[in-house]
Amino acid sequence: MKLKEYQERTLGEVKRFLEQLAVWRGKARASDEWLFDFAEKAWEKAGVGRMYLKKKDGLQRPLPAFCLKVPTGGGKTLLAVKTIDLRSRFTGRRCCGSETAMILTGSTSTSCRRAGPSS
């Protein structure tokens, strides 16, 4: 299936973020500085150009998160599948287990509209 231009652009932003996330997560692990916000640094280095909304897990460690803003009928399900595929390529693992979990939701909430790769 041929992706539309905005879908390609959105997936390009996701890919850049995941690439940078792998680099900066590795740096955080290597230095045992889990409180260093590697996810925010990855977002900044990916050059997405939108504000990053920080998230933390229950132990106050950075929790990488982003939102795809896609218009109605814009292929959210297709982009979700492609995003899971990209993520699996960078981690070398399928999405199962707490460290490799990925949550995908469909939303029209304003929190999704404030940040994240978009068309």
C-alpha cells in the first residue's frame, strides 16, 4: 500500500525519534543516570519541532511517549501498525513485557493535539 505524503512525513518523525531514543537511552543506561531525561533529549535531537510532554513511570524514570495527530480517515490504524514495526526494528524485540510495552490509543483529546509527530 502506498502511503500518503503526510503519512510518510509522520513516520519519518517517529523513526527519527526512535533512532535518537535508542542512542540516548543507551547513554542513560551506561552512566546509570536513569533520572536523566533521555526521552526529552531524544525528542530534541530528533528535530520534531513541537513541544515534548514529559512522562514518568512509577519510579520517576523518564517514560518515552508521543502522540500521532492524524485527521479523521487519515490512516491511524495503518500508522499504528507501521509505528509498531519501526519500534520493533529499533529494539529487536516484539512488544511484550514491561520494558518493551507500547500503548496505542485513538484519541481526539487536546493532550494529543499539543505535541507529537503530526501531519
